[in-house]
Amino acid sequence: MEKTLTIGLTLFLTLCVDIPGAGGQKAGARGDDTQKASSRPSDPKGGRCSYTFIVPQQKLTGALCLKTQSASANRSEVAALRAELRRQQQQLQELHGQLEQEGALAMEVRGLRKESNSMNSRIAQLYAQLLHEVIQKRDRALEQQRVESVLLNATTQALQVSSNYRELEKKYAALTSMLSSQNQFIARLEKQCHCRGSPQASLVATEPPKSQSIVHPNHSSDASKMANDVQRDQSALPLPQEKAVASLPASTAHSPTDPPFSSFPVTKTPGPWRDCQHVLESGETTSGIYLLRPQSANRLLQAWCEQSRAEGGWTVIQRRQDGSVNFFRTWEQYKQGFGNLDGEYWLGLEHLYWLTKQAQYKLRVALEDWQGRQVFAEYDSFHLEPESDWYRLRLGQYHGSAGDSLSWHNNKAFTTLDRDKDGYTGNCAHYQKGGWWYHMCAHSNLNGVWYRGGHYRSRYQDGVYWAEFHGGSYSLKRVSMMIKPT
């Protein structure tokens, strides 16, 4: 058996093992082979040699194993290694992609951190700014409270002084009315004395104390009940004596009993009258201050009656002419009235309500600029609602030459600095510096600040203006509002 294996191995090696290029192993041998090849040209192998190895017989003690599939096994391992390599390359690529994504995410996180830090610093800055503004607002609120407290104290004192002054005005009005009636009675006595003879006239002239106790019966009870709230500003110019003297008849202008300070005209009837139209119908054609008592109202009031313009009979409810009276007043003052009856004044909302309640009235607004041009605006109906409806304005149709700047205020409530009833978010009275039937805010402001010269400069339009006549930045020279029954 061992011999058979030895012979088989020898034959296998002889037939299968081919060693090419054996003739090129040595340079010297190549030359010998060339010579041999030339001597044997018929050799088909062309220089190839085959060798036969005789292996000595060896004694085999175990089984002889031959590996006949080594080449195929190597190919499968290479394929497996290549597949593993591709798989690892693919994993490496995936890891590289994940690394890139995580790097981008890390950069984004860094950016967000930077943005968060800047946002935190901005929030801290805004918080410090807000804290500073809160502190400033608190300081301003405290200062405003202090100023309001001072203003409230001053307003209280002013109202107290105004109340005291109003009481004095009531007493003064009563005394003036009494003196007017006495002067009228004395004038009649003087006329009678002049007619009857000089001895009786001298007798009357020597008895002034007795004449002062004589009061007309219609005035004796009314004078004590008079509630005329028209205030006389101390800043107002006094009425010239010549005007007071000119308002009396020529027969009594130089009489010894003529009071130098009185501006009441001598009337044919003692009054009081319903309104100035009633005064005109009674035969009084002189413009001046008259005593009025509206129907169904237990109150007396004094007003200026304009009898020389537009056929007369006009009750003047407002007048501006020289800036002597401050019209930036409270609700109570606008309700009761203020000013000088022979100068600038406001008759009073309560008086207007009772006057316009007794009949159908019309309104006439007379305007004059600083060049002397005079225009007017007339409304065919005019009346006020009661105080419970904030003296709401009711107007009729307009006609005239001034333009319509009051219809925009129709159906609006009256507003003052302490009663805000307008349609604006703020108080129009504070901006317009007066009291009016403001809307949002005004097309007319006849109770504003009286500026000299016409055009004025102010932060707000607070002058005495009529928007359709020179606009809101022009303060008029003279203004008057008058009513008359239709």
C-alpha cells in the first residue's frame, strides 16, 4: 500500500508539475541550451524540460491527506473579505454622515446658545429700562398728586371767594335795583316840581333822605329775593361816566340826584320784564341793563338789552370785546353766570334755560374782526335742555354772512374744565380754555382766550374763533350772542 502511494505521487508530480522558464535561471546555462537547441531542431517543446524526481521510499505512519480545493476556498474568502470590507465602508459612510449631521446640530446649538445669551442680556437691559420708567412714572404720579392737591386747595379757596363775592353781588344788585327805582321816582317828582313851580322843586331837593326810603311797590319785594349771579370782574374796565349820563334823558342828565355810577336807563315802566323783546314792546328803545323775570321761574336776573341792532329786542347772553374777563371757568360759574353786564359777560346756563323755555327763540351771533369787518350768523330756533341733560344745545336752521360754525355743535352737551361731556377722549375744555358745547372738539369757541391782533400762536386752538370766519387760528375782536323770541 505504501509503495503504491509512492509511485502514484511520483507520477502526479511528473505529469502535473510544470516549471516554466527553467531554462532562464542561469545565464551560462542559457548559452548551453542554445547550442543544444540548434543540434535538435525537431524538439516540439522548444526549450522546455521535464524532470522526473525519484523520491525515496518513505515509511508513512498515518493517513495522507491532500487538499484539492485550496484555490476555490481562497476565492470565497476573498469574496467574503470584500463583502465585509464593503459593509464596513458603508457603515463608515453612515457614521461619517451622522457625524456631519451631529456637527451641524452642534453648530446650531452653539448659535442658539449665543442667541440665548444675547437675548438674556437684552431682556436684562429692557428690565432695567422698564424699572427706570416705572420709577419715573411713580415720581411723576407723586408730583401730579401734589400739584392736584395744591390745585384743589386753590380751587376750594377760589370757590369760597367766589361764593362770598357772589353774595356781595346779590346785595349790590338789590341795592342797585332799589337805587334805580328811587332815581326814577325822584326824576318823576322833579318833573312834576318843574311843572308846578320852583318853590316845590326846592322842597323836593331838600328832602333826599325821605326819598331814599321810597321804593316802588313792585321792587320792594323783588329786590330782597333777587338771585342774580352775574359776577363783576375786578379786572374789567369801569363804565365811563359820560356813558351813564348819556343813557338818561336830557331833562335829568344834570339833576342833583343823578347817580354818577349808574348805567340803568330811566324806564317808563318799572319792570321786571320777561325778556328784552318785552322791554322793547313796553316802549323802551334804549340799550342798557334791564331787570328780567322769565315766566314760570321764581328768579330775577339782569341782562343787557340790545335795542339798536337788527330791529332791537335782543337779550345779550354772551359778549367778548376786550379780554377783561377770564372765561376759563367751572361748571357752577357757567351755570350761574359771570362777568360785567356793561362789558364782557356770560348770562348763565340756568338763566338761558328758563328764558328759552317760555317761548320760541332765535339766536343771532354777531362777529367783528380786527379790520372792522362785521358779519353775523342767525339760527331760527334756539333753546337749552335742563341741567339734568347737561344743558344740551338745540339749534335750528342757519342763515347769515359769517358761515355756519355752530351746527356742528348741535345736540351736544355743555362741557367745562370740571365737567367733561364732549365726545373726545380728553377734555376739550382744557385744550380750548373755555366752556362750550364741544364735540370733538370745536368749529367755534366763542368762550376761549381773547387774543389781541387776530392771528395768534398757541399750542392748541384756544382763541375766540369762528372757523368759517378766518379759521381757528384767528381770534376775533368782538363777539356777542343774542336771543329774541320769534
